[in-house]
Amino acid sequence: MVGEKGPLAAYQTLMKIMNNEGQTREIRLKRRHEKPTVKKHRLAYERAQRIYNNSMKDKVTLLMRGSREEYPWS
């Protein structure tokens, strides 16, 4: 349903939701055939990237916890 803001705002909202869920990326990937080996390499790269990003996020949160005024050991 298009609200009071019109079809352009509805389209922008739809695109924002699809980008957040990763659907537009999947659509772009499925436009052309992807060789099985290329797909395997891409999935391995994405898996490694997720692991790296999670570990970096954990390190940053650990460092940010260290800048508190009160330390648990004092």
C-alpha cells in the first residue's frame, strides 16, 4: 500500500528494507550464472570476513570496556 507520501517514498522504503535483509545483493548475484567453484570461493570469503568482523568487534568492545573509570579489580 502506498501511503500519503506517494510511490517514490514507498519505493525508497522498500529498497531500504530489501538492502538491510540482503535481498538486492542476492538478486544481483542470480542475474548471471555463477560457477560452482567461484560460488564456493565467494562463500568461503564471506565466512572468513564475518569471522574477522566479529572478532574485531569483540576486541573493540573489550578495549572500550578498559577505558572505564572504575575497574573490577580495584
